[in-house]
Amino acid sequence: MQELILKGVSRPHRIPPYLYNKLLIKLGVKQWGKKGPSVKLAELRHKHRDYPYSTTSIWDYDWDLLVVLDACRPEWMRAVKGEYDFINTIETIHSVGSHSEEWISNTFASEHSNQMAKSAYVTGNHYAEDLEHSALKEFKSAHDFGSWAYDSASPPANMITDLAIRTARQKEWSKLIVHYMQPHKPFLKRGNTREEYTVDKESLGHLLYHRYFNGELTVADLHAAFTDNLRYVLEEVKLLLENVHAPKTVITADHGQAFGEDGLYDHIPGVKHPSVREVPWVKTSAKDTESLYPREYEAADYDNKTVQENLKKLGYL
């Protein structure tokens, strides 16, 4: 704050544009255009409503391996069920968060420290960085490895799989949580190998929704695009389940994704609505066939500017 004040004193001509930009963000215009005020009103309304469903912590269930898909709706899982042998019955639960930051905060709270002390968490999510010094038995973040940050706003799925398999084979944990960033946008398309991918630039930030508001895309188009991104990550989940020993495995999500239900879009913390709270709960199993030797990644230290740019691409800023 002090630095901000000093900047204002030295460059007073920049104060009005700064305040105007802040106002546009507050009204949602920066993110949603003309729809901004109505979206913000819907968010406010559903932050202060009573939620008719009980939310469930992952720690309330018995599992060895928990695969977390970021921003995955149950119907997307149902749409691809017939394409993957490891997806059978698709149940649902209501998440403790409507946004990754909220889910992480509630899931890894101090009240769960006993379970955390026996658990390893491998993640590609930006909001998990503070868990490095938590009660977790082991914490591994994709943000500490590789050069992906300069190509994509979120870690590619193959990187999470590699890090998770290496962690799993150490066998120093009772529970393993593997948090992929897909099907959350941006949308990634696999190349000729599992390491190769391209990023759909139209899926960065809020561009996708602006195209929908302009009539270029339908709700069905949005669902189809996210479902394809789910297919992208499930190919890596398939490999994970073939290279980890975990008889009790569950595939779930941290939160859902809103597409206009009751005026809501995307996802922010604190919203109490099934579109962002109801997530899949798929029971399966994993067996280490040693069919994959995971790649090693060099350590990397990204500057704050890169982190902020990636958060913008994800639609968080």
C-alpha cells in the first residue's frame, strides 16, 4: 500500500485512470463487458443465500489416491463415460469451495492436519503455493519445475502425471492427491507426443465468454469445448492409473463452472450454487504396471510478473 501511495504522489496524473480501471473491475465490466453489473449482482446474491445441500470434505471419504480435475462439471464426465474403462458409476458431491483458492483453503485447513500429515499433494494450481510449509507429508508443485509457464497459463497434464508417478513410487505416503489444471481453461490440444501441446488462444482470460455474449458461440459450444479439454486430461489420468498402486482411487473436482445459471458465469469464491459446487465423484482403482518411466524436470523460479500474467490468462485477474 505504501508503494502504491508513493507512486500516486510521484505520478498524480495516473490516479484517475487507475481508479477508473478499479471501478470497471468492481462492476465486472473489465471481465464481462456490458454483462458485468448483472453478473456481479448474481454473484452477490448467491454469496448470501442459504445453500440447500451439505458440502463434503474429501477427508470424509476412504481413498488412497484422489485425482482432482480443476473446474469439472458432472455432466462432462457423463458425456465421456463410454470412452474410458476406468469411469463407471458417476456420483456427485457438493464441494467445500466454488473456486480453487476457497477449496484449497478449506481442504487443507488446520483441522485436517492429522490427515495431511499422512498425505502427499501434487498440484498444478497457483493457489496451492502457500501449502509448501503446511502439515502435508509432501508437497510438490508444477510451478517449481519446467518452462511451461512461458507457453501456457497452466501446467500441461503430462507434467502433473510425471510428478505424481515419481511421488507415488516413493511410497512415503498413506494418501496421494493429484490436482490437474484441466478441464479448466485454457484449452490444450495434444500434439504427436504426450509432451507436445498447443494452446487455444481464444480460451485465454474471458475471451470465450465475450464470444458467447456476442453470439459467436452457444452454451452447447462452451460445454463441448470444456468436454474436449476433459478428454485431454483424462488421457493422462489413464496413464496415472496404470502407474500408481492405489486400490481405492477417486476422481473428482475442486469446483464446477457456471454458464449463465441464475445469471452466474465462470467461478469465484463464496458462491453457493450447484453449477459451481456440484462435482463428480468417480470411484475406480489404480495399479502400477510400470508402463511409464516419468520424465524429470529442471527446477525453475518464475518472477511475479509471469505469475500475474498467467493468472490473467486463466481469467482470475
